[in-house]
Amino acid sequence: MSQITPYDMHKYITLSLLTVIISGLLACGTSQEEVVNVYTHRHYEADQQLFDKFSEATGIKVNVVSASADELIQKLELEGQGSPADILITVDAGRLHRAQEKGLLQPIVSETLSANIPSKFREPDGYWFGLTFRARILAYHKERVSPEELDSYESLTDEKWKGRILTRSSENIYNQSLLASIIAHSGEVVAREWASGLLANMGREPKGSDRDQVKAVAAGEGDVAIVNSYYIGIMLNDSNPEEVKAAQQITVYFPNQNDRGTHINISGAGVTAHAPNRDNAVKLIEYLSGEEAQNFLATTNYEYPVNPNVEKSPLLASWGDFKSDDINLSELGKNNRAAVVIFDQVKWK
């Protein structure tokens, strides 16, 4: 048996180290091809079912981190370039714009997304894409309000509605985006007058969730609530009979049909700035914009599909078609700061 020289030992160790390094690199490459890491604000079982379907179809595992939008944005900031996140999913264009402003998203170009998602639901430079949308509707009591009395968001400042309007806090992004849309269309002076006038007509201090507004209308604390449409669908199909009973007492009204259309907003997704699995991230967003996923979201979450080839759910169809505001939703984020200032000025808590 020949003796192993120091040179042979050095050569052996070097080759072993190279083998470990190459194996590690290959493992990293495999990991990049097989996973996508999602930070999501949405908390629906339907979303997880879609992630599972995507994994079955592509072999790409979807890892999910769930938290509030603010927590996820802060997490991305703290993690910086070392963040494992590939996709941020949240609700409201205002939040997506906030993440974009902080440099937490990167633009992507996708023919599939351009074909599946109309331009008003996409950030113009490709930083984020709407996946579903919801309308900010007026939920009115069937017995105490006639639909002929209603017209627009602006008409709710009329004296006849004093003590009859309900909505949530000005800290809520949904109301901030509604006011931002009024700023975009009519300017800050008109927006301030509207906020002040609506506040004067509220039946109680603004508080609670959209569901709470519907339940308050049912309880007689007000007659008209400003809420997101999909909450009505969720409440009507809730396992809690009290939720169902409250929702059955109201009817959906789409305001501003004689001018700009009803305010809408989105759930949307963007690829993170330092996504380690960028290509997989794009594939997942493309999948979520496709007809199969869009149909699933529309029928299980009572949201409107952004893909124009997909029909809305039977419940939403029963509410009828409506004219929606065609403003590009990126304008909501751009006018968010002005909306917050106006709410503070009129003392809308």
C-alpha cells in the first residue's frame, strides 16, 4: 500500500471542500426553482387552497408568512436585502403604494399579467397588480331607507341624513382611499367639505369594522353604512346566525352611478425588491390572475374578479351590474397623505 503524502492529503481535502461547495450551490439552485415565499395580509382559506393548487400544478412549494400589512411592511424593511420574501400580498392600493414608496417592491413585465389584468388594476410601471376588487358600497336598511333617497357619496352630507350615517375610523385605509379618490376627482377643498359634512351626519363616533357598521344599522344606530361589498357576502354566508340576521336586514346600493362611478379597491400583489425566487414569484402572481384561480376567488370570497373573462359569483350577480370608478388605483396611494391630513383637520377620529 502506497503512503499518503502531505500533497495527496491537501489535494483530497481541497476536492472534498469543492464537492461540498458545489453540492451547496446546486441545492440552492434547486431551492430557488422549487419554492416561493409569500408575505400575506390576507387570511382566507381560499388563498391557501389556491397556493396548494399552484404547488400541485408546478411543483413549486409556497411558504406563507401571515401578519397585518403594517407588520409585513416593517418586516421587509428590517430584513432588507436579506429578506426571504418573494411576494407581498395585501389589501388596498394605498398599502401597496406605501410598500412601493419604501423601495420594498420591484417592477416586473409580464405579458400574461397585462392580458389578464386591466390597466386600472395595475401599477403603471409594474410594481403591483390587483388580484380581486371590491366596491365601497352603501349598505342601507330595507325598511327605513328607500333606494330612491340615495345617490352618491357626496349626497350623504345632506341634512336629511343627520344622525343616520355609519362608517369606521379615519385610520382605516378603506376610508383613506375613498377620500383619496374624491381628492383625485374633485380636489382637496371639495374632499374636505365632504369629510366634514359626512362627519356631521354620523349616527355615532366612527369605530369598529365594516361588519360592525352593518350590525349597527341592523340595531338601529344608523340607517346607512359605508362598507366594502364582500363583507355582505361573508356575513350572509357566516356560520354565526347573528351575522346572517344582520346582513339580511340591509340592501346593497352602488353610489355615483350618474357620474364617476362607485369607488373600488383591490387585493393585490407585488414582487419584493430582493426576491430570491423572482421567477417563481412571477409565476405565482400569473397563476392567481388566471381564470381558474380568479373563478375560485370570486365564488368563495365574494370578491369581484379582475380578470374580465371570469364571471362574478351568483350572489354578486344578484346585486346587478354597476359602473365603477375608472381611476387608476395608483392615484389612491398618491393622495393618501392628503386624505389623512384632511381627516385630521375635520377631526374625524
